[in-house]
Amino acid sequence: MGKIASLVVLGLGSNKGDSRRILEAALCALEGVLEDLRRASLFETEPLHVLDQRRFLNTAAAGYYPSSPRDLLRTIHALEASFGRDRTQERRWGERTLDIDILLFGDLLIEAPPDLEIPHPRLAERAFALAPLLELVPTAIDPRTRVPYQTILDSLPSQGIYSL
């Protein structure tokens, strides 16, 4: 009997290059990675931590993944690199052609810093990640606190997010 696939939600962002085209191409590539892939709307968002950069385009993808979180992380890092991302040459929270984060992986809790923490360690602070996640999984709850992500999103201050 085969391994049961886990529902995974990925957050995608870009603010360097033709971000709309990059996100579309990345989502197409992810169709070969996640089964039954669903896509969220596109959101334009203000940068959060490093303000002297272009606005981001953000979205999310949800689907089923039959392997491990570590395998998925390797796959998305390779996809980011294929779009020109070089993690060694970028500033933290700065410009990037493509950023893909594992927001949720089933209801797993994983803490293997610096590169693998699930749910994403700053998910509850980021409306630009929560809004598209909730579009795909409206009943999602934080596996750590058991608080619905919609409640968390509603409690955040405005962060300059605009649905496109």
C-alpha cells in the first residue's frame, strides 16, 4: 500500500523581474509536484521588513504531497534557483525573483532550524501569507495553538495587501 499524501500549502512571492510571469510559471511547475493543485488569487503587498524595495506579488498553492517535508523543501529550493534565486547573494527579507515557503504540511509540527520549520515560523504575523492560504483552506487552524488562522488574520494590523 502506498504512502498517504499530506495536504500542503505553499506561499509564493516575487518582487524582482516579471513577477506575474514568474509566479504563473512556478505554479505550472508545482502542478508536477503537488497532486490536485489549487491556486489562490494574486495579491499585491507592501514589503514588511525591508521597505526600500518594490511591492511583492503573493499567492498560495495547495495540494497533496506524497513524500517528506525535507524532500519538498529540496524541490522548492531547486525551483526557486531555476528562476534565478541565489540565497547566498540576497539580503534577508529583500528582493527576490521567487520565494516559496512551506506554510503548512498536514498538521505536522517540525522545528529543524534554520531551514525547515512547519508551520512557517512567521505565518501568524504575515497577512500576505494568511490571506491566500485562507482562500484555499478557509478552516485552517494553527497546529501549535489550535487558533483558527482567520482569527489570527483578523487580529493583524493592516499590512498593505490588495487583491488583484
